[in-house]
Amino acid sequence: MTSAVTTTPTAGAPVPAVRPARLLLGSLALGVVVMALLLWTGSGRPAPSPPGIPDAGYGTEWALPVSRVLADLAAILTVGLLLAGAVLVPARDGVLQGARLRWTRASRWSALAWAAAVVAQVVLTLSDVLAQPVPSVLDPVLLWSFVRDIEVGRALLVQAVLALVVGACAYVVRTTTGAALIGVLALVALVPPTLTSHAGTAADHTVAVSSLMVHVVAVSLWCGGITALVLLGTADRRPFPVAVPRFSALALWCAVAVASSGMVSGWVRLGGVTDLVTTSYGRLVLLKLALIAVLSGFGLWHRRRSLRDLASDSARVVFLRVAAVEVLVMAATVGVAVALSRTPPPVSGDVPLASLSPARLLLGFDLPPAPDAANLLWGQARLDGFWLVVGLLLAALYATGLRVMRRAGDAWSLGRSVNWFVGVGLLLLATQSGLATYSHVMFSAHMAQHMALVMLVPIFLVLGAPFTLALRTLPRNPGQLGPREWLTSALHSPAVSFLANPIVASVVFLAGFYGLYYTPLYAWLMPSHWGHIAMNGYFVLSGFLFFWALIGVDPGPTRPPFLVRMIVMIVVMPLHSFFAISMMMTTTVMAADFYALLQRPFAADLLADQHLGASIGWASGDVPMLIVMIAMFFQWVGADEREARRSDRRQERAATTGQGTDELADYNDYLASLQRRGEPKD
């Protein structure tokens, strides 16, 4: 794996301040040693089973966390190398060559190592679950049954396959856009094990799992980026002064995400503040937070001191040596995290199944009380880590764009800013309030949340003009492909042109109603927290696409005339109303088995609750549509006024300078010619 990284330095390369091979091997060894030491001295230390109880043996008990450390470090290195190839190293015309190509190609070896470590985890996890030594579980039929039928096995199999795909694609990709897409795939590959991890049995596993997912992705970007910078600085000094500032901005966001998600995950698993010092789990949480604080301190030092003169050899050497220490600290943090995952927490979700309510078994939390105004707003509010991060990220990115505009002295519409933050606020309200809790147990609450996410939130987000703000604030990279160039290319791509067609956008929009509720899809998605995230994500995205195609002010594909868009709205409104009315008349309960298993004492008439939800959908659908039609009308009038002003300016310019075309004079000449044609000839 290191042979592809330790390439022959280019001409003028700096004196090596860090030996890449030694650093990578040292990081690997440090992560394993820290993990083993913490398990040995803490409550996660493997212990033999009592006599007569099956035991997987010390080999499995120690090899399993070691394979986890290897997989995590290989995944971090893969993400970092792809980040260097796609974003950090400058490239001309988006073509992978030189350093970018070298780092992207190197990621195939780390991806293969990642896949191999995950495959080892599959075998060792099966050995651990069955309490049998490894040789006893090396049966292809048994292994296939494990990865096919057991959730943990499926998650590991998906991760191994995705890691192999990343490695294969890294070998053939030739553009920075392709490298970026592979990097996104590598980040996606990090997610499956988080869904079945230690946090999955937490007292509130929806919060714990969502927070863990954000934590893992942010850590991989942060640690992988630092590792890539060290490897880059030891191999080629030319792109180094550009790569470090590019990563610095990303590192700040990652540090905030890592710290916040880590605290949320710890809070869910701890019974109180005293558990931080009285339990092994709490002390590991404190140690991990301390290491993250140390890493954040290094990052602050870099931003204030070492970013000033990276072009000089002395400054670069200092940066590399400090960054190498960061890499070691990060490896130790990974070791702590693995030890934490093997240590029993004070608040355990491992309770007898007989003592769990049906709702707790299905949803991960007990049934809330009967809904009222207070419970729907704040009384039964529950954090959803995924949407909380999405909402805060949308607000922070927009605020960052506004700050860049203000520093540049450029003006930005206050109305657009208000619209955006209102949209983000409504998104958080719909996904974090009591309404989100009741949407898991009542069809009427689910439909109310659906209408808020598909009708209200997207309208405000579209009117916030986020793409316009991004294009005006993202840095330009002449001759290179960066975030601004990717966004511009995407907005004018054939795929976006097709999807943004009002007719296509209407089909996608209506599919969220007819395709979801009149197929088995709704019953299949409802029992899963991630099914809810998928549905809500589709609602927001389909609504944004629909309203962006109709009233969007951002640059993009050429939109049809306002009359065509008005006609589309006139067609969509009755189709939505027909859906709601047809649901009000149906006699079949959707997802009936799921709702029956909840055994809720309130709203026991499932069909009546479904009819109530349909009424909510009908009543709350036409008003936003009417608002959109009014907004479209005013946009139409404004467009005509702007065109009239442009025409007046052209006429004035033609009359005063003689340049251009005098449209009024041409029209008068045309009328005169028609009159002459009608005159009788002598």
C-alpha cells in the first residue's frame, strides 16, 4: 500500500521532514496499541466465558477490534487520498495527471486493504456471535447465511463491496469529477456499519445512530485530509501551498461536526455527568474528547502560524512535522473509538425483549401520549441527528456566503436571506418537533409533516436563491475544476435540464403522493427510521425541484415561458386535490399491519386517522399552490417590466448614437410598407 505513495520526489522536492512509510506504519501500530491498552485496563477487556458456556476464544476477542482498527485507518487513508486527487491538488481542465493522478491511483491499494479488513471482520464477527472459534465458522454456507440474513453481516458485506468498487474505480478514473464521485462513494461506504453499531442499541438509537454517522464521515474527512497533506508535502512541494488552504476551510467544518456529534453520542449513552469519571465508558469518552480538542488546537495553530508562508522550505518542514504528530494523534483517537465501541456503556439498550413495548421494538422509543398542541410542538420533541446536521449545515453555509458577500462589499437581497432561513427553520421544526415523533405512529401526523416538507419548506428555500449566492461567493479557479465549476456544470447539464423541465418536475413531485401511498412502498418504509429519512429527503428534494422549475431565480436551464408554467400549475393543483379526495374516500388502511402492532391507545380507528391525514393533505395543499401562482404572476409582470426597460434603453441608445436598431422606427417602416402594398396602382 505504501509503495504507491512513496513515489520518487519530483525535481526540487523538499528535504523529507517525514518518512511516509514509517508514518503510516507507526500510525497503524499506535492505533492498535492504544486500543489494546485501553481494553486491557478497562471494562472492555475480553474475559473467558464461565464453564459450560461456548466461547469464541481470545483469538477472536482480540482479533476483532484489531481488524476494526485496520479497517478504519484504511478507510480514512482512502478518503484522504481521494480528497487530495479530487480537490486539494490543482489540476488543469479537470484532467487527472501528475500528483492528482498519483494520489487517486494510490487510493486503490488502501481501498483494497479496507475491503480485506472488513472481510476479516465478517469472519470474526460471526465467530463472536456464535461463540465459536474461527475455524468452526469457515463454512461458505454459514458465512453466506450470515451476510444475507443478519443485519450486521449485511452491513459489513455492503461496506466490503463498496470498498472494492472504490478501489476498482480509482484504477481507471481520469478526471477530477470522477475522483470526487469516487470519494463520495467512499464516504457512503462508511455508513452501513454505523446503522448496526454499538449506538444502535442506545436508549434513543435514532439520535445515536444519526450522530454516529455524521461523526464517522466528518472524522474520515478530517483525518484523511491531514494524512493526505503530509504525504503530499513529502512527495511534491509545488501543489502544497494551494492544497493546505483548501483543506483548512474543510477541516474547520469537520472539527465542529466531530465535536458536536461526539458529544450527542456520548450524552445518549451516559446516564449522567458523573458517569464521565465513574465508569470506564465515561473515561474513554473524556479521553476521546481530549484528543479531539488537541487536534482542534493543532488546527488553530496551523491557521494562525503555519499557513502564512508555505512556499518556503522551512515553513513547510515545520508544517509537516506538526501535521505528522496530528496523524499519530488521529490514529490514537481511532484506537480509543474502537475501544469505546467494545466497552459496555452505563446506559444499555440490552434489556429483555419481554419488557419492551411493541412501539419500542418497532420504533426504538415508547409511544408518546395522546397528541395535543403542546406535545406536537415541544412536549414530545426528539432530536433527529441527520436532519439536525442538514439544517444547521444549510444555515451555516448560507451565512458563510453572506459573510463573504459583505466582506467583498457586494449587496444581497434581504428578502432572499429571510426566505432561506425561514425555510431552514421550518425544516428543523418539521423534523425535530413533536410532529416528527407522532409522524412515526400516526398517519395524520405523517401527512402533516409530508405537506410541510414538500409544500412549505421548498418554496422558501427556492426563493432564497442558494445557487446564485454560491456562484457569487465560491472562488474562481481559471483553467481548473473546483466547487464553483462543478456547480456551474451541474446547473447546465443535460440531466438537470431534463429534471428541471416543469412537466418532468411535476411527475417527480406527484410521484411522492401516488407512487408512495398507492404502492407497498409506504408500508415497507414506515417501520424504519432510515425509511423516514428517505421519505422526508424525497419530499424536500422533489418539492425543491418542482418549485425551482416554476419560480426559481437561480441560473440554470432555460425555463419555458410563464404561460407554460402557469398551465403546469393549473394541471398539478387538481391532480393533488384528486389524490387527497381519493384517499378520503378509500376504505383500505395503508400500512395496517404496522399501525396495528403499535397498539396505540389514542386514535385507535386507523381508517379515521387516515381520512384525517387526507383532509390535512387536501386543506394544506391548495394554499401553497396559490401562493406560488401569485409569486409566478408577479415574476411574470416583473420580467415584462425589465424587458420593457431594456427595450427603452436600446431605443434611446439607437436614437442618440445611431448604433443598434431602432425598433420603433423599423415597426413604423413596416406599417408604411403594408399601406403602400394596399394602395391602387396607376
